[in-house]
Amino acid sequence: MSPALTLADTRSTIEARLPDGMMFNNGDHIDHNKVGLMQPTPKDASLEEMRRTMKESGYVFIKDLIPREDVLRVRERRVSSLDTAFCCEED
């Protein structure tokens, strides 16, 4: 298993793949200081707590809700499409 990525590793990887350090989500500029690892919401969180988390963070991440293999397969497809879109070379 690969070592866990740090927040700095995550930012530098993302910034290296995007032209001129620009980062966008649905057409809006993203503050690079807000890019990082997602914080999990407990599986037993109440619906009210999940709604609050969604409103505050813009996402609800429940770890191990989807099988890891499925997540990795989708992640690989997304990363591959970024490589094609931005003509990035593999390390």
C-alpha cells in the first residue's frame, strides 16, 4: 500500500496538473488554501448533522460507504481523463 499523502502532497499534485496554477470547479475559481483531504462524517451521524456538514463544507464524506475498489476504479478513470485533457506526462 502506498504511504498516505499529506496535504502539501495533495496540493502540489493538483497544482502540477493544472495550467498556470488555475483551479476551477463548475466554473468558479477555487482558493488553493481550501484544497486538501476531505474530512469524514461519522456513519452514525444524524441526518441533521449531515445536512449541516453539507451546508458548511459543500460535501458529506462517509468513509467506507462505497467499496474501495469501486472508488479506485472511478478515480483512475478521472485521473486518466485529466492527463489527456492537460497532456500531462506520467512521472
